[in-house]
Amino acid sequence: MAWILPAITRLYNLVIKSARVYNRVVAGEENTHRNPEALTEEQAERMLAGMNEVIRAGEEMRKLRAEMIKLFAGFGWTQERIARLTDMSQPAVSKQVAKYRSGDPLPSMELSLDQHDAPWLEGRLWGLAEEISETFHETARCTRYVDAVARGRKRFTPQNVDELRRLLEEDLRAHRARMPGSYQDAYDEISRGLDVPARTATAPTPTTATSTAATTTASASVRRALAHRIQRDRLRDDA
């Protein structure tokens, strides 16, 4: 579990660093246009669109990190440990944890890959795509999609998930001879789960009820992040 918060923190810091660099570039461009009327509306729209993507991604990462702090506080991790992993000060972590003490405690999160709610499967799909993108970066069709997710330009809508599945299917066919069989096995399992959503009509067993409680308590973004990381680690272990 110790790898999840550092991974989120690194991505968060990358987004914030990108925002700072982008702002400096924009500021430099604005200084070359002393006449406000020299900047067209189209130019302004393009600049703000890119800036808004970076800002939105940063806001989403801050929210995700806060939710992960809540999750790990529920696991009983010390504030010192959480502060070290998130690269935050202990007072900042204490302030975050204090917000959740009055709420209901989180149930234990199941970390098995064999879970069938949509966010978990989407996280696994994302993790598989990222692994393929890094392994076959120059030729992988899914690389641009993975980069767009990292920069906040892609959301996990049904349409975008279908697009990612199509790209992954192309990559699996194109690179089949050079990739481990575990990549195809993972995709087949994820794809079956997405094609046949989990049924809720029958009464849940005690085990299912516990899993459902964990699923509904943790946010979709947290479950995607967990499944993404666990899937990547599993693929590397199986390679």
C-alpha cells in the first residue's frame, strides 16, 4: 500500500509544475503584446483552454490526494507516515484528518483485482493501457489517450472507455508477439466485466455486502487509482 500515495503525489507535483511553467510562458507572451487589442479572442481562447486543463487536473489531484489521506487514516496509518508519503507537513495532514474524525469510519478496502464495479474495471483498463504505452511507447496507439488522462483532458465516460478499449485491442493485435500473455489475459477479464455489469438483483451474501459497502463508500476516483496501481504491479510481477 505504501506505493499509492507517492505515485499520486508525483503526478500531483507534475501537474502543479506544469501549471507554473505554463503560467510563466503565458506571462512572457502577454508582455510582448502591450496593446490589449493585439491579442485576438481566438488566441486568448487557446491559451485559456490549455491553462484550464492544467488547473482542472491540479484540482482533481488535490481532491484525490485528500480522499486517499482519508482512506489511509481509516486504515490506521499514523499522520507521520501519511505526511512522509504525501510530501506534506504534518500540520497539513492533521488538518485533513480532523475533517473526517466526526464521520463514519471507512470499511476495509478489498484490494483483490477480482472486483466488478465500473470504476475498478476502468482503473484496471487504465493501468493496462499505461503499461503498454510505456513498453511500446513509439508505436502504441493508446499513448496519446494515456497522456490525455494524465493531463486531465480525458474523463472516464462510457464513450471514452470504449475508445480506450478499441485502442488497446489494436495494440494487443499489433504487439502480440512481443508482449507477455498476461496483457491479453488482463484485457479479456476487464472486457468481460465491462460488457456484463455486476448484477444487484439477487440478495447479497455477507461477503458481497462487505465488498459493496467498500465500493460505495470509496469514491470512483479512489477506486480507479487503486485498481490502476494494483493492475500495473500485477502485470510487472507476471512478466
